[in-house]
Amino acid sequence: MADTRAPDSTRRSERSRRAIYEAALALVGETGYAKTTIEGIAARAGVGKQTIYRWWPSKGAVLLEAFLDLGDQAARAAAEDAVPEGETAYEIPDTGDLEADLKLVLRATVDEMNNPRYEVPYRALAAEGIVNAELGAEFTAKLLEPQLQLYVKRLRAAQDAGGVRQGIDLRTALELLTGPVAHRWLLRTLPLTHAYADAVVEYALYGLAPRR
């Protein structure tokens, strides 16, 4: 007997959405953000452009959601202890050794920033967010801020354990760690390496003055 059930629209929508994610990330990597268009994404994904406009207002919004999904995939892989080399779910461990924990996460961040799969869409979103205030705010709220709050959580735990002095502003403290890495990544004038990540942690934790 023939199956007369209607197609599952939810599953069909999810397939289309995932195809659009993959198309957006691929096109930005191949042609750059400026040359990527909604029409191009639609053609690559095998959907009508009205499907994209029904879900997103712009190509920047498509790319942001695709990039967030990429991060979710890394998080799921981490939960299964199967994170590929150079990828991270941005979890900061708490082994009781703050220096080691921060070096571990900053090294993983460096690997991700040097990985073209992440670097290209990340740069596109960072650049577009400067001129597109709405996208920039969404980029910060959905991507950057959750990551930064993980540093706050880890530094607060170290503070509670006596490893970080009381009274410091944890937001400023985390920026001493993440700011230099982001700055070097944006400028691209010097290599972004594990050795650099380690130095940033040491300078942030112990300062520049001679140690007694």
C-alpha cells in the first residue's frame, strides 16, 4: 500500500536550514563576504531565495547563525570527547591551577583563530559588525559575551579560592587575557602561537614588574 502521509515539514525545513548554513560558510570561504549574496547562498543550498528571506533579514544574519551552529557542533563533539584538533567548545576547566587552565583555553582559542574553517567567517562577522550596528550587537550578545562570561566564572572561582586578589574588576581582568590575542589576530602582522598565548597569561597574572 502506498504511503500517503504528508512529508514532514519540520524535517524538510531543518534540511534546508542546514544546507543554507553550509552554503553560507562555503561561499564566504571561497569568494569572501563582499561577494557572497543571498542569491548565491540560495543557489548553493538548492533553495529559493525567499526561503532565506523568510528566516533571515540579511546575509550577515545568515552567516552569524551558521557560525553559531558551527560552535554548537564543536560543543556537542566536546561533550562526546571527540573535538577535532584545532577546535574548542570554549569551556575553561577548573583544575585548581589557574595559570594552566588559562593557558589551555587560550591555546585552544589560538588554534581556532588560525583554523580557516572558523577564521574566515569570524573575520567577516567582526568586520560587518563594525558597520552594521544591529548585527554587531547580535554578534556580541550571542557569540562574544557568552565566551567572555566563562572567563569571569573561572576568575571568580580563583578569587574565591584565594588565587586572585579581592576587589579587582573581573571584566578588566579577562580583557587582559583576551584583548591581546584578539588584537594580534585582527592585525595579522605577527604570528598567533601557543607561545604567545602562554606569555599573555603570564603577563596578565604576574605583571611586568620584577618578581620578588
